[in-house]
Amino acid sequence: MNIDGRTEIYGIVGWPLGHTRSPALHNAAFERMGMNAVYVPMPVAPGGLRAAVEGVRALGIKGLNVTVPHKVEVAKYLDRVEGVAAELGAVNVIVNRDGELVGHNTDVEGFGLSMEKSGAKVEGAEVAVLGAGGAARSVIRALIDAGAGGIQLFNRTLSKAEETADALGGADAGIDVRAFSDAKVDTIISDCSIIINATSLGLKADDELPMNPALIRRGQLVIDLIYEPWKTRLLEAAETAGATATNGYGMLVFQAFEAFRLWTGSAPPLDAMWEAGLREGLNG
Ligand code: ATR
């Protein structure tokens, strides 16, 4: 890598940033495309976000990914928020267009593309979504866009699930809401062809499972948005039951793919990104 006066700077802001595969994905694409650009992790603590965004303007940083816990707050420091990012109130990409900072959301499209790549049949499917936070919102938006037959949204906190469902069109958009404690949960999950874990349960080794694994059956597709650990206990249970198990790595790569396109106007080499992120996982 050759850093000089014309090197364009990109990065990711979040807290705690910990280990992130995003630099590996984007730097691999810059390198493969022969671009004079670099992508660096930028940990920004809560309370520091406004100053960080001002820094983007002052330093001429070309683009940023935004991750937990800043995706909602960041919108108020930007000049504009476009499309689905405005609808969901969640920004995961900032584009610096000659000093104008524009917020976008590529998580929705990233999840949609990852479903396409995995060959999942979403159209007409009954889908169980576990969790109702920011990640769940992007997933549900993508499922609606892909023509899901119905979305069964389950969450520990019912009021939060209701809020999320309302923001996405509620019952009119085919979203049914229940608490995990609801007596009908087991029957409904068994009847769904796709189950998606969008809770944070599984990030830690001693986390309980987000659902009863005995409900998983052959023929179902179980997706866990978590990819670190690579295979959560939920995905292990899905494999044991003979279901198809997929983690969230595809969503990570495809949201990065779309972010790269927004920043540079060019599609990055998907295979180079995919492989670089896998290698980073082995090193990290
Ligand atoms: P993200 O942006 O990753 O979606 P989030 O908005 O904090 O993060 O959402 C976390 C999700 O995981 C929520 O659905 C949360 O449930 P609550 O709304 O009830 O808080 C869920 N979650 C986190 N810890 C959980 C736990 N111990 N049991 C059940 N659900 C949990």
C-alpha cells in the first residue's frame, strides 16, 4: 500500500469497535482495483459522535461505515438521509459528496442480496424473526421487499416489537407480533419455513438460545445474523436437525459491497472481498 497526498480515507465508526472485518473487505477491494484509498477502524465513544462527524468534514474523509451504537444518532449530524435509511431511522453508510454528508442504509439491501445468494425462497414464505432491534428492522424491510408471505416477529419485550412492526407497516405489511413468552410461539415457529435470529443472543458462548432448538426441522432455513462466533449454538442445532444453517457473514459482505458502490460509483470485486473477510476471521 502506497499512502501519499492523494490517498482517499474511508473508515468505520462504532463503539466498542473491537475486531472488525470491514477494513479487510474494503482494503482488499481497493487493492484489487488499484485505487489510492485506505479504510481504517475509528473507535468513537458515545458522546463523541458529533465531533467525529465534524471531523469527517474537516479532514475530507470520503466515506464511513457506521455501526453500533451510532446508527440512529448519526442522522442528526448529517446534511441529508436518503431512502430506506430515512424510513428506518438507521444509517450505516455516510457518503461525503464534496463536503455534503449524506446518510444511507445498505444493511437492507445487504441482507436481501445475501438471501438471494444463498438461494433462499423468500417469496410467499412465512418467516419468523427473533428480535426487534435495529438489525431486525433491516431484515424485516428486506423480507417485505422480497415478497415474504408473512412475518412473525417475536421479541422478549413486546412493546419494542410493536414499535418495530408499526414503523414497518404493521399488520398491513403482514407483520404479526408476539412476545417470546406467548403460548402460540412454538406452533408458529414450527410452521415457518425461514427462521432468523436478529437478537444478540449467541454473541457470547454462555448465552441461552433465542428459541427452543427442538422446534427446528429438516426443510427449514435458519439464519443467524451473528458471524462471530462463526457457528452459534442455534446454527449447530439447526444442522443437527437437518435444516439449512446460514450465518450473517453474507449480510456483512453485501452491505460492504453496496457501501463501496455508493462511495466510489464502481462495483467492487465481490470474490476478493469475500475471501479477504474470511482470511481476517482466521487471523482475528
Ligand atoms: P441490534 O442493533 O443489533 O439489533 P439492539 O437494537 O440492541 O441491537 O437489539 C437487540 C435485540 O436482542 C433486541 O430484540 C433484544 O430484545 P429486547 O427488545 O427485549 O431488549 C434482544 N436481546 C438482547 N438480549 C436478550 C436476552 N438476554 N434475551 C432475549 N432477547 C435479548
